[in-house]
Amino acid sequence: MEHRNIAFIGAGNMAQAIIAGLVQGGYPANKITVSSPSAIRREPLEKEFGIHSTNDNIDAVEKADVIVLAVKPQMMEEVCKPLQNIDMSKKLVLTIAAGIPATRYNDYFATQLQLVRIMPNTPALVGKGLSGMFAHNSLSSQDKQFADELMKSVGTTVWVEQESAINDIIAVAGSAPAYFFLFMESMQQEAERLGFSPEVARAIVQQAASGSTALAEKQHMLPFSTLREQVTSKGGTTAAALMQFYEGKLPENISSAMQAAIKRAQEME
Ligand code: NAD
């Protein structure tokens, strides 16, 4: 990965996860700066990773080749407007904020930016994220590659051709951890009703989930339907359980839940 000067604007969970991924992957810490008004957030990052930290967004952006905008969406306009006098012509801007269309940043900065809009999900916090990536065609392949490698430090990336597909990524990956957690939560509740202690119930469900994921990863050539069939003997216990899911229209429910997420993402833009 090329070594450019990177400034993170915002020192929250996502910025921290990406900084950790970069530094642990061998990116030089002295090429990374984090800027945040909150010393409580930025100073531990400076200590832990040996990066620079500042409370001066303007200085951080002026000195950087790549700017990662990692503040809450509702803060974005207020954070970007004071940066309007900076020459952005040779800088790459990456934004991980949800719900803000790419072209809106040109208004915030009052200039045409080289920008990548990124939609990561929370497993990025443990290096297993999935980031949806969008850039207009005018972005250079070097900039695209840089953004791609940066987000690969916390997981995998998927580039979308149309910006609207970022909302699809939200439904399939961004919100997905909550779908799986709901499933796990419901399974734990039933395990507790069966008499397992909360700790044991949680451990069983967690192991069943991570074991299933590991199996799916190892046998990635097989469709999920085949993996499902492999644990479902005719007339057996799993078949009895799955029958309940189908009668409750679980696949249709999942489909309408994902459509609801897309609709909400569209409304929020
Ligand atoms: P967070 O609240 O943990 O962090 C936000 C940071 O911004 C804080 O450190 C705060 O100090 C800093 N900040 C506030 N005002 C600032 C200013 N004027 N200048 C510089 N920094 C300022 O948020 P997060 O969870 O890390 O999310 C950051 C962005 O990532 C959001 O836009 C969110 O939509 C996006 N995102 C988060 C997730 C997630 O799972 N956490 C997933 C996808 C996208």
C-alpha cells in the first residue's frame, strides 16, 4: 500500500478501528494524524498507536494527502465548512458517514472533490468488516486503489457502480449484524427457558453461530442452501425446526425487513 499522509477527522469507534487496522498492518504511524476536539478520544489513540493527534481540523487537512471524514452525519456540514479555504485539488477525501450523498460534500467544501463514499459495518471494529465503496468515474484508479486498501485493513470491500446501491449494502451488510444478533438473542432466551444459565446459554449460542460461520467460510464453494441441507435429515429434528421457520414465513420476513432498511436509508438521504 502506498504511504500517503492520512488525516482522520473524528476520533470515534470507526476511526479507531481503521487506524488500528492500518498500523497493525504495517502502515507507518508517523503518516497518520487524528483530529478531534475531544482530548479524551484522541490522546489514547496517539499513545496506543504512536500516531499524531491534534484538535485543529484545518491544520490536519492542510498537511494531509488523504482525509477520512469520520464524524457523525449530523456534524458533517459543521465540520466541513471551516475547511473551505483549503486547496483540495490534490487531496483524496474518504467519508464513512451514513446517509450523505457523495455530491453533497462538494457543497460542504465549495469545490469539486476527489471523494469515495464508504459504508462500513461494525464487524470492522474487529477487522472483519464489509465496506461498500462508491466513487464517481472521474476518480483516478490510484485513488480508488488507495481507498480500497485502506478499508481492507478492517475487512473486505465491495465496490458499487451506482451510488443508490450503497443503500442496498446497508440492508445486506450494514444492518446485518443486528439481524444475526436478534436471532442469537431469541435462541439464548429459549435456551434459558430450557434451564441453561444465561452464561451457558450465551456461550452455546455464540459457539453455534461462530462454528456455522467458520463452516460456511471453509466450504465457501457450497451454496448456503446446501450447507443447510447437510444438517437437515428427512423427518429429523432440524427438519422439524425449519418447518416452523417456513410456516412463519421467515424468508419472506427477511426479504421485507431488508426492503424496509433500504426504504429508510433512502428517506434519510
Ligand atoms: P463516534 O461518535 O464514536 O465518533 C465521532 C467522533 O467525532 C468523536 O470522536 C468526536 O470527538 C468527533 N468529533 C465531533 N466533533 C468534531 C469536530 N468538530 N471535529 C473533529 N472531530 C469531531 O462515531 P462512530 O461510530 O465512529 O461513527 C463515525 C462515522 O462513521 C459516522 O458518520 C457513522 O455514520 C459512520 N459509520 C459508523 C458505523 C459504526 O458501526 N460505528 C458504521 C458505518 C458508518
